[in-house]
Amino acid sequence: MAVFASEAGVRLQVQVDDVAVVSSELVVACISEAHEGVLSDLDGAVDVNNPPTGLVQGETLLAAGKVLRALASGDAVEQVELQIGGQRIGAGQKFASLMSMARRFEKEAEGVLAVYRPVVGVVVPGTVTETVEVIGG
């Protein structure tokens, strides 16, 4: 099944066009991981062949969060400055900043995707019979 998000959409969210900073393979892997998570929580009534715009947006946000987490993990290996969306993030603060941004994207994704999850705790209607006295009467 095809994923809902696109590499271009995820790159637009994180505002990183440079493939030297974020490779296409990383973005595609994050989209794939996000897609698996979205599908595991998806209500069966949602049309996955023609996904709603909100579902695409939610998966894009979730994948963007995963890309930022991957960048934060890479920060432990290499300490260089990074520029995202016109803001320069220094080596000393990069990990915390990337993790904060990742959490923000993931929280926003959760809010967007909540409407596409099945409703839990719904009482299913049942058949009811007339009350009959068992003891006494």
C-alpha cells in the first residue's frame, strides 16, 4: 500500500532541502515508519485509497518529527551547526532544539490523526427483553 505523505511534503515541514543534511533515504524511511504507525491506529472506515487531506497532513507531521529525531540522534556523532528554516542552531544546543521540534511535530500529528482513529468504549446496542420476575410475586 502506498504511503500518504511525500518526501517533498516532509521536507517542506522541516524546511530542510539540502540532501547532504537529510538524505532522501532517511526521509523515505521516516515516512515508511510513520505510515506503519498511522495504519496500526487507523479506523477501518477510513478510505486509504483516497486518504483525506487531514490524514496525509498527520502522517507528514509524524514523519517530520521522526526526521528531526533522527537528526538529533546524529548529533551525538557529529557536532556541527545546522540551519533549519532560516534559523541557525549551534552545536551545543542542537540536540535539545531538534528534540523539542520533534515533540512539537509529533504532538500536532497526534491531534490531527485523532479523528481518524476508531472510537473506543462505544456501547454496542443489544436486544432487550421484557422484565420477568424470577423470585416472589
